Amino acid sequence: MAKVLIVEDDGTIRTGIVRALTERGHVVAAAGTAMDGLKLAVAEAPDVVLLDLGLPDLDGREVLRMLRAVSAVPIIVVTARRTEGEMVRALDAGADDYVVKPYGADQIDARIRAVLRRGGASAEQPDPAIEVDGVRIDPRGRTATLDGAPLDLTPREFDLLHYLAARPGAVVSKRELLTEVWQVPYTAADKTVDVHLSWLRRKLGETAQEPRRLHTVRRVGVKFGLAP
């Protein structure tokens, strides 16, 4: 059970998801505007926020930035905006997940459980540090370096790099990455992995066209390690 805050201006959608999540055992608060949502986020201290982008008083990305400035609460963007650019901007602004409408109650419940599991992972005993091809990853301190220089990674980029570097030379599918790193079900249209791989490549100083450590294996997945 989680304490969920829903910020959604569509009354029909808001009522339906409040009812569905309540039936699944969650404690739910809801707001129809950005300002009401921000007030509830402070007053209720939710475990997770479901945030629509198309709000009447403020753009949802601005709300996302405001929330992220004062809280580490997991934020799942739920929106009708389905372009890759919108998803990139929302994730860049601090969203933990991105769900396109229409969505089912079971899907959003699974996404809530996934972000909460990720948030609780730090309480578990971390793996020892690993070093592969000049990349050193310390899960205890959640730090990474490339040839001794610090890498400025988001939490999800760190998790993705750690998962791949722990399996050097192994081809890892996008399905496996979504299941194990994001802990959400795989859908063929999901671009989350592609977007994060693109960001990670840039921070490692490479591109998809000229890879050094992150190599795409067409129709299969991606593998980590210097080419032989």
C-alpha cells in the first residue's frame, strides 16, 4: 500500500484512477490544478505522485521541476503527450517514469510498485565496486568514473550503466533492461531504454554511430565493453 497523490485536471480520469487505486489498497489524494497539487504534495508527503502535464494553471513540466526542487518523491508523468521529445524533456526534468494515456489501472499500479521498489533498493546491501574498460562503478556511494574522471549520471543512468557493466560482453535485451532496471513490463513502443542509452553514450563520450563501450546488437539488444 502506498500514499499516492494524483494531479490530473480531467475529472473523469481523476475519479476513475482514484477509485481504482483505492480498490487496490492505496491511500489516494487528488488535485485538479498544479497549485492544489503542490499544496497537497507538501501537506500529505505522498510516497509517489502521478502528474499530468496538461494542467490548466501551470505546465506539468514546471510543476515537475518545482516538486523536484523540494522533494525526492518518485514522480510518474501520466499524459496524452506521446512524442519522444516530450518524454525526454519530462525525464530530464526529473520524472522517474512516463506513461502515455490511455492507460489501465493495473499498468499504473505496476508502475507505482516499480518506482517504490527502486526507491527502497538503497536499503539493501549494495554490490561491491566493479571496474571494466576504464569505467569504475561504486554502488555503495552510487558514483561512477571514466578513466578516473567523475561521471555526472542521473539515478537511472547510474542503474543502467551498473547493470550493463556488471555483464561485460553479454548482449542484454531491452526487455531485460526494462524488467530488471526499470522493473516495468516491456512494450515494443517503449522508448525509455533508447533515450537513456543515448544520454549514457553522450556522457561516455561516444555515439551510436561510433560506439566504444555501448554497442547495439541489431534486433537483439546492447552490450557493454571495448570492441576486440
